[in-house]
Amino acid sequence: MFICPGCLKLTINKHVRVIWKIASFNHPRRNVNVTRHGNRFFSSSSASYAKAGDEIDLAKFSPANIRNFSIIAHVDHGKSTLADRLLEITGTIPKNAGNQQVLDTLQVEKERGITVKAQTASLFHVYKGQTYLLNLIDTPGHVDFNYEVSRSLETCQGVVLLVDANQGVQAQTMANFFLAFERNLTVIPCLNKIDLYNAKPEMVLEQLNNVFDIDPDDVQKISAKVGTGVEDLLTTIIEKIPPPQGDRNKPLKCLVFDSQYDQYRGAVGNVLVIDGSVKKGDKIMSLFSKKSYEVQGTGILQPNEKLVNVLYAGQVGYIHANIKKISDFQVGDTFCHQKSPVEPLPGFKPAVSMVFAGIFPSDQSKLPVLKAAITKLTLNDSSVSVNIENSAAIGQGWRLGFLGMLHMDVFCQRLEQEFGASVVITAPNVHYKVRIKGKKNIKSYGDEVVDVLNPCKLPDLSIIEEFMEPMITATIIIPDQYLITVLSLCHARRGEPQEQTYIDQHRMVIRCIFPLNEVLVDFFDELKSITSGYASFDYEDNGYRQSELVKLEFLINKLPVEEMTMICHISKSKMRGKEVCARLKELIPRQMTYVTIQAIIGSTIIAREDIKPIKKDVLAKCYGGDVTRKNKLLNKQADYLKKLRQVGTVKIPKDTFINVLRKK
């Protein structure tokens, strides 16, 4: 019997004659098409054949013959393209012009052209007569998915630091390098796109030497698109990256570094086996939930799932154990054999959410569907924090915490594409803190410092002693010709430049401290615009700082719109109120009634816009006749509109809350 490793469908039974009515079926997990050829099955995405009943034996791959590594780089420096060439050279997938971003399996990744989820692939490569098992992890390059990179590095002993020979060292290049450096990983610097006409390899080598103190002779020079130098890179990976430390004779200890939900098998986890081995039928125990399970299957990714007999120490693969309760399979958990408990691994440092937004179903009857979708998707994206929230206008929902605006956009897009959930997203905000005046006034808060995730839940202003807002340390890399313009932008966003250093003769790094709220929505877009697209931007948390903040509220027809409430600096409150009112006027469709939009601070109105109603010309068909007939029609229309003003409601499109914060 052959079981499809992706969906456990019965495909061939040697003892029972099976008559096939169709030649192919759609794989339910990986969005690939699996086609039958005799007793073999062909996957269109991996293009690799698996004979019925075949399983890979990993027993011959001791830790000495294993290399675990990641590819790290800035956005669009060629990580996924290099992964394609590595898959082709090692024979994991056949050489094909259609092999473009093979490891980017999500629909949102294909549409946006970026990697948002770290993907694993196991490669087999022969070097000097010895076969090596190479476990590759292709990581995202955007700062909003930095948590994916940090988790991936925990399973590796080395990284390939990829740098574009045309763009040079970028902000995320620096951030990723120091992530690897802090973990004491072997770094293989690699210069990509050397075949481009505008490539400047000598200049980029100088940058690498100035910023990271990397000897130019140690830098690999490749073209991932055409494959130049990629085989030499494979050799360097085997020679320079140390093998994992592990002993297959010790009790099982494995780390869950990623997980996803499968509708047929429940929670499936990607694991690194530290010690021991795990196979189908083993009784394993979670050191997080203290629950035991029976392993239903083990395998590796090539890049699609492929069954293996056993996973041994030092190897990366997946296990599924019929875990239906998603909360029992947590990223960072340690699994061991039920009868051989071990000390748990330290796991991963929790992600710190930077942006918060309310997520509500567009139809409250779909609340259970959205709840299930969020639960399953947060299993696959553990950096999202979840808190229940209720809105008087929209209903019940959740306030989710994200690592950035792009992270939020991608998460909501995945909700719609993968689970069919239609959602309403409220205006995003950051995590503020307020200090209360004296403990006698904080019976309902329980502490002197109160966290404010939702501006609507801000305590009464009369008992607030001070506001504190989150700060970030930003790294901006620009050509020096744009220095004055960029510093002006930083000043306008309440930035405080700390240092300016050159990384070569024409490019420089600016480090600046910003309030997170000032760079939340459109800062990077404006930065790219004023530097003709040459700037790169990265940031990290820098704690909290006291600030003069106010609560800015918006009224539509004198009724408060809680979802638009925001906290902003007092110096920008009037300007912000005018901008939002003007944008609301553009985005809200004209109604049958007169619509008034107001921005207020406390009881003071600081901005106002009006939307005129849609009027019907009731006299259009009256070309004469008794004047009393015309007056009667006009009076009837006036009475109707007056009644609408009393009971009518304003319809607001669901994407208004986000679009209102973006500039044109």
C-alpha cells in the first residue's frame, strides 16, 4: 500500500485491484497536482518520482554527514532563487525554466513576490565520494518577519549571508548578520547577481569589509539565477559549516521550530532532533502540555513531504501524532519519549508585538469560522498575539498583535485566501503605557502602570499622571546625496539621529531613535520616495519613553466611531485630525442623508468635514402645470430626508479604517 505523505490517501493496494477513474488529484495541503503514472506518482511542484512503498532510510547519515544551514539576506537579494538552484544541483527537483521560488508555496508569497514564511528542504549531495544530508531553510528578508529568521537560526550551525552585488549591504543584511553572530553561527558571505550589467562587486566587497570585517577573499561570488558558482558554494557549506552535535544513542530530545494545521492529520510539527531518534509508533510526550501521543508518521521535506523510517539525531524533518488540539503543539516545545523524560530545551524568546489591530468578522454569524481560522493560522505564525475584544459598532472579535504593518496585511490576506474568512480590520495602533496617580485611584487596574492595547480602553484622563510611548532604534542606509532630505524627514517624524557613518565612499548608515507610532504606516513609503528607491530601513525595540499624548476621537453624525480612536502626540493632534477627517470624506460613500465628520479632543472640536447627501430631482419630469403640485413634491422629499436623518445609518466600507491612515 502506498500512502500519499501529504494527505494519507490510499493510492495503491498490491492485494486489491483498484480501478482508477481519474488520472490525477489535487493535493489538499501543498497546492500541488499529483499525477499517476503506472505505479508511480508525480508532483508538479517537486517533479520527483516516488515508487509505491519507497521510504528514505536516514540511518546512514550520522551527525558528521549532516549540515543544517539557512540563507539570510535583505529583501530581493536572491534567497529563493539560490534555493531553487541548490534544489536543482542536488537533484531534488529537475532542472526546469519554471523553477521560480519553489519554496514559496503560499498564494500570498506568489502574489507579492516575497517570502513571508521560512521553508525547509532536505538535500542529498555527494562530495568526495561521501553523501551528505543538507537541511536548507529559506528565510524571509523583510523586517516584519524577523521572528521567522530568529527561529530558523536556532536549528542551524551556519548561514549563507547573501548580498546583492548591485544594491550592496542593506539594513536587513546588517540585522540578519548580527542575529547569526550573536548565536555564534558560521557565516559564509556570498555575493549574488555578479552577472548583472550594473553590478559593483568591488564596492560591495569594500562594504562587507568595513561593516562586518569580512576579508574579500572569503566571499563567494555567484549568480543564483544562472547557477554560476553555486556548486562551489555547496562545497564551501560542507567544508566550513560544522555538523550538529547529537547522539542517537541518548534518549529522544527534539525541538519544534515550526508547525502547521492539516485538516486530515491535525497539528503537524517541523522538528530538529537533538538526541536519540523518533519513528512511527513511538510514544512521545510534550514537556509543555505533559500529554502523550503516538507518532503516526515521520518524514522530511524535499520540498514536499516524503516519508522516512526514522528521524535520527541532528536531522530536520516533520512528525505528526494525531494532535487535534492545536494548543498542545506549540513552537519551541520539547518532545521526548514517554518513558524517558529529559530536561526541556530553552525554546524561543517570545516575539514582541509592535502593531495591534482589531479583527472582526464582516458577518457576526461567521464568528466561529473566524475563530477556528485564527487558531489554525496562529499555529503556523506563532509571532501573532491574540486577545478577545468587543466593539459596540461591529460586535465580537479579537485584537491581534503583529510585528509590523506588512505582517498584518499578509496575515489578514492569508485568513481570506486559506480559510475564506471575510474580516473587518480596525485602525492599527501601538502598545502604550500610562502611569496612574496614586494607588487609591486604580482599583480597577491593579497596578501603577497600565498597558493600553486599545485606545478606546484608555483610563479616565483625570487619573493619568503620564503617558509612555514605545520607541525604536532605526537603521537607515542611503546614498549620501540624500542625507539632508532624510534628516528633514526624520525630524518631521520626531526622530532623534544618533550617529552617521559611511560604509563606502558614497553610502552611509544613519541610526535614529523614533516613536514607533511615527513610522507605523507610511514612513518607509515616504523614505523610498524621497531617495528614489535607494533607501533601506530596519528597526528594533528601544523601550518606552514619557511623552505628551492625547486621545483623538472621531464622530460621524455626532456618534463616536470607536474603531477610529487613536492616541497621538499633542503637537500633531490638530494636523492628524484634519488629515483623517479629509480622508474619511473621500472614502465614505455619499449617503441619502447629510453626514458630518468631526475630530475631537475631550470636548473640543479640532476638525470637521461634511458629506452632502445624494439628492433626487423630484421636479425633473414636471415641465409646467400647477405650482402646488411642485410644492407638494418638494415638501414630501424634505419630510422624507428629515426622517432619514433621524433613523438613517452611515455605511462605512470595511477597508476604510486602514486606508484612512495611508497617504494618497
